[in-house]
Amino acid sequence: MQIFGILFNISQPSFEAGYPKRVFYDARDIPNLPCARCGKKMLPKLEAENFLSKIRPSLRRCLKKLQSLKDIKEYQLLEELAEKYPRENIDQILSHQSSFASKPINKQIPEFIINRIKAVTFNASAVVRKLQKYRKYMSETNLELLDIMEIYAKKYPNLTLLEIITHPEVYGYHKRMVKMEKDTLEVKSQRVFKRMERIAEKMGKGKNEELKVLNLETLRVIQNRTNYDDTDECLENLYEDFISKINNRKDADKFKKLVKELPFAKTNPHRIIVKAAENHSPFGIIYHFFDRTNTFEHIKPKSQKGVNLQHNGIYMCADCNTKRGTTPYKKLFLKSADFGTFVQKQASMIMRYIMRGKLIRYDFYPQEVKKTLYEESGHIFKLDIKKYLKSQIEKSQAEIQKRKESCKKADEELRQIKKELTNLIQRQNALNSNQAKNNQKLIYEENKLNNYRQSLHEEENYG
Ligand SMILES: [Zn+2]
């Protein structure tokens, strides 16, 4: 997943017959492309990056917020940099790679200081105001989170996001809420664990002890892992060994069913706030607001040697991309009929963009991605690209026809020129031969003249 790379400045795309006026070189920038997993419209990658580049204040403003840094020995250098680049934030300044000092700036200033500077955002009220524009791209959880942040921004108008989430009152409250949720999950899990233990009792005392250890591990997963596509699978894997040792078939089946009854945690604003506060990273929250940003999703996961190339990718919102993890595509297709529909919907939109000449350098993407999807889905998913191929064939044929005609025209012109050239060469030859004759005659006459003059001269002198 790569969302936050180099920062660009682009203006909002203006539309023309349903398509933006500009052309795209990356499918992640197509406005409102539907996510391949949840089908929701995604926020173009550049727009997210553009937002993120704007919420980091200049180094000069950061230093005002970080008075405690005054005691470090690198402070003077920071001040000099802030003076030299008064409008730039630390990222922009670091990107200059210091023509200013002999050593790159990031080598001269300790990383933890740079991270502290990077964690400074504008005041929460300004950030929250800017975020309102992206509401249509936010999940229920994020809308709830934004509402909570809005309340805090009103309560603490001069604080940054980081100052708010690490405020003892705020952090304490959300920490308690997370604790309560974890307690609820524990109560729910314990009910299932008890029924599991009843089955294990029949297998002897040792088995029950083994199960208790296993359940403790499971509880930790349940309390800390939010809903991924493979959460159920993850829990099944935990018990796989144990189940294989249950001799009674009926009991084994009963046990398997119980595993499916285990609860699991969902992402919620409290978890997001606590985690961001503990990591001292306000961006932990901000990135969350952008969880519907268009990201490249490796069909064959990177961890299984899936390459970082166009043909191995479809596009998912950041949230779905994270949740997919490395779940095999075969499972995704089998688990939800919608998945195939959304993948097709997205590919169709991409194909329309290519056909319109709005997406460049993707001409072979539909065929290639079809092949990858077919292979990775265990030969169950076939992307429909007929319409695209037909249109591309028509376009190619028209192009060939156009080229043929212009070849024919050029041929005709060449023939004409050749004819004219032949005529000219003939005329040139005739003139050449005439010229030669003239020259010969000229020399002959000149000799004759000299001869006569010589004779006359002799006549006059000796006559
Ligand atoms: Zn999605």
C-alpha cells in the first residue's frame, strides 16, 4: 500500500461529458473509481497527498510550538533553516538535501527530533475544518471520529491534534472506553470458552489445561485484532491442531462451530484515538480519515513474491487493502458474490477511461489483469473484457486504415517526384553533353585563333 509519497499540487479536476478534462497516468488518480472490495467511491491518491502536504505547518511555526527543543544543541541550525525557508515545512526542507550545510540536514538532526517536528499539525480546529470536505469519502466510524474531534476542537481551540489526544482527560476517557470494550469481548469469549472446555473435559485433564492456554492466546487476538478478512481463519488456525486431536467426530464438529461463535473487535474511534496517542502520532488519526483513498492492491501478495507491476494490481480503498491482508483471491471470490461484481465494475470504468484516451499507458492492462485474476482466483473468476477488446480492435483497424491511406498518398507523391526527377536527369544529361561539345568547339576555335595570330606576327616581322 503506497498512498503518501511525493507531494503534488493539482487543482480539482474539471469535468467534460462525464470525464475529467485532464488525462491520467495512474489509475489511483481517477476520481470516484469504485473500490474492488467494498464498491464505494474512492478518493484519488493525489488529492489525499495534497491534503496531507497542507496540514503540516512551516518549520517556523512548528518551532514556536516546540519551545522545549530550545535546549538541544541543534536548535540553532533549526532556527537558521526556519529563517532560510520561512514558508516550508520540515518535509520540504529535508527534500532540499542541504545545499546549505556540508552534511544532509537529516544526518545533522537526530531522528527523534525530526519526528517530533513532523508530529506538529495545525490547530485541531483548522484540521477538522479542512477535513469536512472529505466527509463523502468517510466510513461510519470515521464520521463518528470526526464528530468527536470536532467537539474537542471546539473545547481546545488552540491545541494541535497531538496535544488533544495526549491530553490526560481525553486520553484517559478513550482508554477507559477501549478497556470496557475489551472487557465485553472477554465476557462474550468466556461463554464460548466454557462450552469448549466441556468438550475438552471428556478428553482428560491434560487436554483441558492445553485448551486453557490456547484460549488465553485466543482472547488476546480477539481483544487486539480488528476485523480483517481472515479474522475467522486466523481463529480457526489457532484451534486447528487441537481439533485434529478430538477423536469423537461429533465433538470435533461441535468444537468447530464454537470457534465460529467467537466474537471479534471492530475498529472504533476510541481504539484509533488511543493508538494514535500512544504512538505520539496525530497522523495515525489523519490517515484514518483517508481510509477510502485509492491504493494499489497486489493481487498476488508481495509476501508471496507478487510483483509491484500494473498487471498484478487492482485498486482498493486503503481500508479494504489493509483488511484483505494476504487472504487468497479464491477465498474472497467464494466468500462474497459482490467481490466479482465490484472488480468487474472497477475494471469496466478503467477500460472506459482507456478507450476515451483518458488513461495513458494502460492499453494492455485489461488483458493482463484478467489473466492474473484468473490464475489467483484458482480459475474461477473471468473478467469480461469483450467490449473493450472489440472497441480496441475497431480503433486499431481505423488507425491501420488511416495509416494505409496516408501510405498510399505518400506513394503517389513519391511516384510523381520520381517521374519529375527522371525528366530532370534527362535534361541534365542533355545539357551536359551539349556543354561538352561547346567546350571542345571553344578550345578548337581558340587554338585556331592563336595559330592565325602567330602566323600574322611572323608575316609582319620577317615579311
Ligand atoms: Zn473498499
